[in-house]
Amino acid sequence: MLPESAEVVLFAALVLAFAILFAPTPAPRRSLVLRGGAGLAGTIAIAAVPTFELALLVLLGLGVLNASAAGRRSFAIRLRAPVLAVAVIALALVLARATGPEVLGRFAAVGLIAGVAAGVGLLPYLHPFEPDDAVAASPIAWMAFIGPALAVVVVAGTRGVIPPEAGGVFGAMLIGVGLLNVAWGGVAAWLTESTLAAWRYSFIADWGLALCGFGLTVVDGRRAALLVLFSIVLCRLPLYLASPPSPRARTVTERPVNLVVAAALAGSAPFAGFAARVLLLRGATQLYWPLGLVLAVGMLLWLPGSLRLGRSLGLPRGRQALGVAVVLALNVAVGLYPLPLLEAARL
């Protein structure tokens, strides 16, 4: 198992423990334990299997298991994203290993990126979002719980699959898709009418930064991607879980805690998201300084949406307040001193 994959699995285990301990009282904890445990086992399997092909089989089996869960979406709709991801990545592997012109390697790079986007849940309309779905059955849980391990495995696996001449194309397309998601997610989280949909778009914006980090060919890019994944799994997802589960129970408040939560979601100092953004901008300017300028503008688009999500958390009380405090403290610790996390991943 790669060091980055091991850390992502640890992130998933911690957020599952958070969901069980600090989720709002109406949340069905037995369902969280069963589905979350199955998802964690699948995440470990995706990260631990020795070959790329076995990881795809695990992904398909996990998709079938997730699709069979109760929810408002039908089995076929739930299954189409993982099936499309596996099919596209498998086709990309065939093209990468076929003997032929150089253009086959570039088509393979396109297929791998499309497969990652489909598997994580970044392609539009592929993961229909039902606000009344349970947390465990929501596409957000797949996007932020299973998606990080899948992305790390696929991106790492491309090093031995895509020919060297197509490696630059792969990185450039990752950055392009990432920038698109940064802009789309940030603006949509601000302008959409539904607060639950705004949460989903905020995850898409975070994933855009992660893809940009994966696409950069410098160490700072990989470090930034890992810190963004940390922010997705152990900042944005726990805060989403701690928010009121029902639109009727959601109240908009402007207390100091709401501003602090908004700062954490926006990646402000001293939270982990700020360290990720600094590394990402430094890596981008090392390659091409206008790219750093574009990323900086995209990050500024998050401010209105993050303020909206912070206010939607309401005033945490009791166990919910303790959970929010734990998440914020953990992100401050990693933001101030991220080196242990990065060194453990050998980055």
C-alpha cells in the first residue's frame, strides 16, 4: 500500500469514528456503522490490492453494494457512476498497453481522467442528488469517503501504465479539469438555492484543487493534493455531517463559531486548507506563473459560498459542538505544522 493511500485510509477511519460519535441525534448510528464499515473495508481493499485491475474489481463490487442500499434513487442510477468509471478506466488500460501510434497514449490519459472524475462523482448529472437521502446513501459520502483512495490509487497507477510522452498530457488535463471544478463548484455553492446542494458543490470545488495538485509535476503539488484530501475528509465532510440533517431543522446564524467554520471551509489561515493552498500556489508558480494567478482567483470565488455554509451550521450544541471543536482543532494543528503528515507519506 502506498504511504499516501495508507494516510487516506486513516482519514476515512477517523471520519467514520466522528460520524458515529458526533452525528446529530436523529442520525441512524447502526446504519452508519454498517454502511460506513463496509465502505471503509472497500476503501482499504482499493488501496491495498497489488494490481490496478484488482482495484477496479473492488470498486465495481463496492459500487454494487452501495447501489443496493435503501434510498430514493434507483439501483440502476446508483450503479451507473462506478460502472462507467470501471469501463472507461479499463478501456484506457487497453489503449495504454496496445502497440500503436503515440496518440493511443494520449487517449489513454483522457480515459483515466474521465474514469477518476466518474468514480469520484465529479461528472455532471452522473450522481443525482436527492436532498432527502440519508447521509450514508448520499453521493457526498461516496465523493468524500471512498473517492480520495480511488483518486490516489489511479493517479499513482498511471506512472507505470501511461507512456512517458503522455505523462505531460495527463498532468495538463488533470489541471484543466481541476480548474473547471474549482470555478464551477465555488460559484454554484454561492448561487444555488438549496443549502444541501451548496454543500455538494463545495466538495466539487475542493476536489478541483486536489486534481490540480495531482496534475502538477512538482513535489509541492503532491503535498498540496494530500492536504486537500485531508481537508475534504477531515474538515468538510465532518462539518457536513454535523450540520442539521433536515432543512426544517436548519437555522441560519451569524455567531462567531459560524465565522470560524466558514474560514475553515474557505481554506483560511491557520487551518489545513491554507497550507494546501500555499503549497499549490507555490507549485503552480514554479511551472507557469499565470496558472498560480488563475488558481488564486478561483480560490477567492469560495468566500461567499463558505460564509453561507458556515451560517447554515446553526449554533452547535452538546455533542455536536464538541465534534465541531475537535474538527477545527485538528485542522488548526495540521495547518500550523503539516510536516508530520507529509513526511509520513514520504512527500
